[in-house]
Amino acid sequence: MPELPEVEALRLYLVEQGLPGRTFVEVEADWPGIGDTPDGLGGLTALRGRVVKGIRRTGKNLFVELDRGVLWMHMGMTGRLSVMLPEDEPHRYTRVTFYLDDERRLELEDPRR
């Protein structure tokens, strides 16, 4: 499991990559059940069009503050986030891809699912 310094380093990396101010234009998941909401509130599809306002960390949790709502992320034992250019090959174990309005993408990778 990532330690606190690694989670803080991830938060700083996302800020340095300019994630705040970007808009999610599309979200794709290759992980059955992820993002589903039993209450029908939209799950990952509700992130389309949301603008990232900031990123904060509480403990080992990352909170991506949006113009409406918050995206909570926990890296688990082996998860990591990477900001990718359009020409970059996807990581082998990418489970969720967040496409950004500047043509980059944010990949959530986890070999353990």
C-alpha cells in the first residue's frame, strides 16, 4: 500500500501536470462494476463535463474536487495514476481512463484490479 509521502507526491504530480482547471470529456472503465451506482446517479458517466478545481489528500485518499462534486480515489495496494499524451501507449493494466479537454488522458493503472 502506498505510504503517505507517496500519496502526497502523487497529489503534487497531478497538480504540476496541470490537472486543476482541466475538464473530463470522457471516462472509460475496463473494470466490471467500477463506477456503477445503485442509486442511478450516473457513476463514472456523471464525470463528463466536470471541471477539476483542486486536488487534496486526507490520509492515503486523494480527493479530486470538481465544479460539482468530488471524485474520491484510493490507490489500494498497487494502483497508480499517470498523465499521458495522446501518442503514448496505454499502460498494460489501465483500469480507468479519464480523457481531458487538452487531449491528454489520466490513467488509473492497477495490476491487481
